[in-house]
Amino acid sequence: MKTGIYRIWYNIRGLLFFLAVLVIPALFLFITKVVSDRCATGRLNVFIREPLFLITLNYLLIFGVYFILKKIFTIQICLFSAENWFVTMGKAFRPALISFFVGFVSLIAIIQIFEILPLPESVKSWMKIPNQGYLELFDGINDKNALKIMIWFCYIIVVAPVAEEIIFRGFLQDSLGKFLNKFNADVIITSLIFSLFHINSLSNALYSFIIGIFLSLERKKSGYINVSVWVHVMINFTGLFYGILVNYLSNN
């Protein structure tokens, strides 16, 4: 009986951790918004609804839940290898370069196809909406708000890749891999779910799906998320650099 229960726990623990890291912060943020609408004054309500405050609170909650789970289930949660981080960084350059190139070229091609097809203008517009984090960073640049720029830069380049790799390639893919390991089904489903969390625009979701495939393959190859974290960091940095360059050229 105990063996059967442990087997079930072993197979679904990653999925439960995945849900916990997503649901608990989301629930807390929802309650925060509701309370602010009913109780907060004008300025306080504006501050609480500021994207920078919400994303900061969200990341604090995500990492808080992760460390609590890791403290309770020390043996079961082993997402990072003991390999030197500079060594894993070296391993990430090639897959980062390939995945960014494939994702970028594929996205440009898909956008051009959407332009040619007789689709509603609303769909074409949805295709072109940029990443929300990038928009916030560009607002900081245009407003010459150095603090806002540094915080968003840190979130996009460092915090988001680590958090998303823990959630998707760490917990979710670990669980799916125990049931759907054939034909890389775990890789495809993880990437699909990953893309749905980036669906503020269709282009962002499609790009995230393509990049997610490469990230999940790296995680599957090594068994840990060290390399996929570095790949994610490099891709976000490259994409952000490109976005800043385009934003600068368009304003000048």
C-alpha cells in the first residue's frame, strides 16, 4: 500500500509543485488587487496596480513558495546540478545561438505570412504586440527613469529565466516526463504550456513555443536546468538588446 502511494507521489509531485508555484502567487495577487480596490486610497491603489510592483510581488511569491517546498521536500526537489555555473554557461552558447536564430527567423516568416493572408486586422494587430516587460523597460528608457530601467532589465535577463525554468522545465517537465517520454511528448507539451503563459500576443506565444522546445531539449539532455537557465538568459538578453536597438532607431 505504502509503495503504491509513494509511486503515485513520485509520478505527480512535479505537477503538484508546478501548480503550487503558480496558483499560490496568483491567488495572493488576486486578493491583493481585490483588497486594494475596496480599501486602498487613490494613490495607494495606483501604486498597487503598477506593473513593476505586481511583477516584483509575483516573483517574491514564486521564489518564496519554491524555497518553502525545497525546505520541506529536500530530497525530491533537485533541479540544479552541482556543476560549475561558468562551465554550464559555456555549454549554453551554442544552443542559445541556434534557438534564437531559429525562433527569430521563424517568427519573421510567420508574421509575413499573416500579413499576406486575408485575416481580420485585429488578428494581425494581436500578432505584432510586443512583450509587456519590454514595453515597461522602453517606457523607463523614454522617461529616463534609471531605477525602473535597471529593475526591469534585471527581471527580464535574470529573474524571469530562473523562475520560468524552475516552473516549466523544472517541475512541469519533470512530471510529464514520467508519463509522456516517448516522441518527446513531454518536451512538446511543456513548450506548449510555456507558450500559453506568453500569449499577450500571438507572436510572443509562437516565439516562446519555438524557444521552449530548445530549452526543454536541453533540460532533457542534461537532467537539470542549469544549461536551460543560461540559454534562457542569453535569449532574453539578445532579444532585449534587439528591442532596445529597434526602439532607439524608431525614435531617432
